[in-house]
Amino acid sequence: MNGSRYFLNPLALGYLLLVTAVLGWVGVDALFVEHADASLAGVWAFLVTAPASLLFVMLPGALAWAGIVVGAVVNAAVLGAAYQRVSGRRLRPTA
């Protein structure tokens, strides 16, 4: 079985594009926007990659941020598998 088919479909790619956009926004907010108080923009990175990324939140340092990458990959694979399953059923001829 080819695992890339779970990532190379419109649903998984759209999700990964959304995650990339949110991470870009979080990066711009962290680097270029001055806040009088703490910014909660980084929370959105964990929210769009939940539930898998939330398993990493309690880990120290950079390991918590690795959860965002793991969460994005896991969620994209699940969405891609669901897309393949639904589109596969729709494309099968009914005898």
C-alpha cells in the first residue's frame, strides 16, 4: 500500500495548508507584533492540530512544539484516509 495517497488528496492538502497558514500567523505574531501582555497566538497552533498535538503539551521545551508537527501529520493522514474511503465508495460501480 502506498501511504502517500493519504496525504496527496484535496482534504489532507487543504488541512496542511490551513496548518501552515496558522503557523505563519503565529510566527509573524511572535516576531513582529509587540504586545503589552502575553499573546495567545501560539495556542492556535495546538488547537488546529488537536487532538494529537495536545498529547505533547506537557513535555518540556521544544518537545511540546514537536507535537504540532506530529499532530499535523497524524490528522492529515486520518483526513486523507477518510477522504480515500469516502471517494472510493462513491467511485465504485453498483452492480
